[in-house]
Amino acid sequence: MESKNSSIQCEWMVNPDQKWLERHWRALEAQAEPNLFLSWLWIGTWLDCFVDNCCVVLARQEDKIVGLGIIVMKEKKIAGLSYGRQFCLHRTGIPSQDQIWIEYNDFLMEKALANTVRPLMTACVMSQMNGTDIFEIGASLDVDFVNHGPQSVAADCGSGGADPQPVLSGLALAEKEVVWESVGFALDFGPLKDEQQTLDSFLSRNARYQIKRSLKKYSALGEVKITTASSVTQGLEFFNHAADYHLSRWGSKSEQSGFANPGFLHFHHELIRRGLPQRQVAIHHLQAGEEDLGVIYNFHHANWVLFYLSALNYGSGDNHLKPGLVAHYLLIQDAWNKGALGYDFMGGIARYKKTFANRECRLAISQFRYPHFTYSVKKVIRALKRRALKRRVLSESSSDCP
């Protein structure tokens, strides 16, 4: 499988030295597609907060590292009995730890080689699997983790110098199942500026009306202002202030709001300590006079603003007051004025995101596995359930007819 171009070898490493990993990760990050969730800020914080043992899949072209990915393995159990392992990319497989919710998840790869390197790294991970093991990736963009491009390559998975052909051939047998999916929304400023539009002229008449009506009502309470945390102390204060609003809106159980999850809080406290001085974390407190509107927690990366979390005051009882719509309108306008490239709402379907967005993408969590009797039985059971549900819906529909 050699070609005129240098072949690419993939290696599997167990618990490499973290200082070595950080040095090579940062170097490769500079050559990769910009991605906050694959930056060492996010990855390094995640490792320090949650990961004791991990494996690294590494892709090299000659002596140059062109791909890195961190895999955490978790034993899958039912009623205390093990039935295989879950290989997770940049996640632990533990819901309370994965609640920090990585998006745009992928291997970290040299940008020009990504489409070639990605399936080779996937193959390297899956070469470590057997039986009912699964490889889970997400939440990721709709990219191909399995099929490689036309460039001939070689995959060497492990120190044993495995023959690349069986690795890639085996990957062709892999089954994929999407276990979660959603839509991501973003406002790309480029098309608007190309057409000499403003934010107001881009928005629909109804959106402009709702924003202006809400701003007018808030202005009657006093000056509408946004205070952006200028220190770690202030950033932590704003983040902690968000807790009551978030818990009130989403629920006080740990699986409902991250603010009820100690692991979530620990991670973000550390992320704020590391990221706010670098201006990669931005936490905004919004007020109208003495009225508290709430908190918006954003990331700044590669001249884009990424909206991560909001905790807003919906307790006024006035449905004409739209704290979220107003907050994002003001922050988008501020990003526009400061020369940002766009405002990314990321995953999750919500009306306000559709209001502002001019770009959508598909995000999914996918599981890859090799064929196995257990999964064949599960697929049959799921198909029977879907068929039974369809028959019941049709039956209920026909019984409603006069």
C-alpha cells in the first residue's frame, strides 16, 4: 500500500507522559482545523479533571505527527455483568463526566491530511477491539470516520508492525449506529457583510419587533448593560451566580442541570481559571438598571464566538420580556463590531437559534462496532418494536375515522 507519497503509520500508546502529550498536541493544534473543543485548553482541563488512564492513537508521516486522539476505555455492564468495552474519543463514557458536553469532536489532525488520516486512526482504534466492544465518537460533525480517500496509505497499529491491509479491510466491515443527533446553528458574518447587510436588516421583521419591544421595556427599568468578567475571580463569581437560574429552569437533579453536578462545576471552575486570562472564556452578566437578566457563558476561538450556556431570569411574568433574545442580540452586535467572523450557537434546536442563524450543521454521537450476534439480536428486536409501534399508530388512526 505504499505510494510515491510518504506512508502514514498509526500507533497505539498506553498512558503516555502528559507533558510529552501536551507538547505534541499544542504543536499539532497549530496545523489543525481550529476547534475550541480540541484545543489543549479544553483537552488538558478534561484530562486533569477526569482521566487517570487513557490510550493515545497517533498518526505519523515519516517523523512528523499528523494525528492525535485520546481514548478512554470503559467496561460495559448490565446487572453487574460485563459485556464488552466502550472506547470513547475525548470522553469517558460516564454520563456525569461527559455532561460537560464536547462538540465538534474529532481526532486532532493536520488540516491538509484530515480526510486521509481520520479513517486510519479509526482503524487503529478498532484494531484493539473485539467481541461486543464499541467505539463511540461524538458529538461530531457529519464526517466520514471509515472511508479513506484516494491517497494510498499504510497503517501500523501498535508496536508489532501490523499489516495495514487487514486493518483497513476489517474497517470496511464495521457497523455504525447513530445514538444521538441534533442540529447546530451559527451566524456567519461573512455573507452578511458581503451583501452589505447589518444584523438588523438580516433579522426578520418579527424578530426585530420582539427585540426592540423587549429592549424598550428593559430600558424603562434602567440602563441595559453587559458586564464581561475581567478577572478569574469575577468570572467564577458570575458562573456561580448563574446556578440558581439554571437549576430553576432545567431542574435540580444532576442529570438535569450541570450546576447540580460536582464534576461539571469542578471542570468549569478550572476551565475558567485557565481560559479567562487567555480571553478564550468570556462570561457576561446582563442587567437592566437594578434588574438582573442573568448570565451568558461563551468561548472565543479562532475569531469566532461560541455560545456554551445561558442562565437567565424568566421570573418577571411578562412574556414580552425576552432576556435570551436580547442578550444574544447585544452580544452578536458586540462581536460584529469587534471584527469577529461569526457567532456559533452550536448544537441544540431552539427558536432563538433559528432566529439568528444563517448556517446549520448536523451533529451526532455514533458508535462503531464489528458484526456480532448480540447486536444482530438487538437490531431484530428494535425492528420488531418499530413495526409494532407503526401498526398501533395506524390502528389508532383508523379507529378515529367516522
